[in-house]
Amino acid sequence: MEEKKYRKDVQKAQKGLQTLVVRKFEPADNLKVQQIFYDGMIERVVDTAFRGLRHHPESLLLYTAMTAVCFVVTKSWWVIGLLPAIILYGRYFCSRRMIQRYLECAMTRDMKDIEGFYMKSPNSCMWVAVLEGKVVGMVATVSQPKPGGAVELRRMSVDRSCRRCGVGVALGQKLVEFAVTNRYSSVVLGTSAYSPAAHKLYQRLGFQSVGFTNGYVTPGIRQSLLEQIFYRVRHHHYELNVQNSKMTTKLK
């Protein structure tokens, strides 16, 4: 079933986007790639703050307890009425602040020197999707110290105007081809995205969920007490077994 969906997406990319090309990153792509990455991460602020709330019953329990305490202390119904709005604003504020901090960290590391970080080693690479001469998406990979050898899918992002057109599938396929060609045993990825479309994309590429981490904090980024209360994400872990996946059989 997943293989049929995968082939359908590839055909959609080939038929609907005749000029779609996936190639290696070039220095001239730098500013556009950074902009797509930045815009994609900023879009997650709303999802993390609001859509993500229903995935965290522990946060809902905490907010309910806060409401009860406020009522006992203040005995004021108007304060209780304002509390949900305050909580939602707090989640939005903290989500934006944490994601901005993550962006600042990324922009001072690999995204600052894409050429040096991804393109100088045979064990890493970045590709861009080009539609009618315009860069509309990107994905990168780096090797991971894992038995049998593994690469990590990183920085996948597609311009909002070109989503649901097969661009993500084409980028993912290029990365899987890299793994097959270089005889890696698996491809791994981690994501804190709450958008169902992102998870469906990984599943269509052949990735299997291998668990998740609740309350995930990006390494190197600290959280204040306020951020711990209002910012909580679920980090999903996926893996694709290159040797056994039906999606990669035709690439070998």
C-alpha cells in the first residue's frame, strides 16, 4: 500500500512538474536555502503552540491544576475566564522564542556554512529541488555512528507554494539513493513536527516510527521555568532499513 502511494507521488512529480530537478547544493543557492529553512521553522510556531497541545495530556492536566489554584486563591470568575487566553499566549510566546533560539543556533552552525559542513565530505551532502530555475526545497544528510552504517535525514523543507506536488518525495528519494549507493544500512531522522503531512511523507518514503521522546529539548538549548511550562514538544524518531525496504529495491 505504501509503495503504491510512493509511486503515485513520484509520478505526480514527473507529470505535474516537468521541470523539477533535484541536484546538489551550490554556493549560489545559499540565501534561498536559508530562507526556505527559516520560513519552514517559523511555520511550526503555531503548530507547536496550539495543535501540539492535544498531544500532551500532561500539559492539559497542569493547566487545569493552575486554573483550579487560581480560582481557590482569587475566587474571581473573570480571572478564570482570562486564564485560557493567557495560557495560549504563553504557549505561543514560548514556542516562538524557543524556535527562534533553535534557528539562531542552526544559523551559526551548519546553515551558516552549508558548503563546508555538507559538501566537503563524501559522507554528507545537501540537495535542492529546482522548479523552473527556482530553488523550492532542500534536504541534507550526514553519516551517523551506528552499527552497519547509517545516515541522518536533516533540514528537509519545501517552499509553501510548492507543497503537495511531489517535491518532498523527490528530495527524499534522492537521499535514499545516496544511502543505497554508499551502502548504508539505514536512514534515520527525528522530527518535532505536528503536521500530519510531514509524517505521511516519511511513511510514504518507507520510514517506520521507532518511538518518540516527550518533552524533548534540543541539545545545547536551555529552557527557563516558564518555557518548561508552556513549551513542550514530542520528538518522533523514524528509521528506514535500506537493505530490506521495498522502496529501495529498484534503486539497487
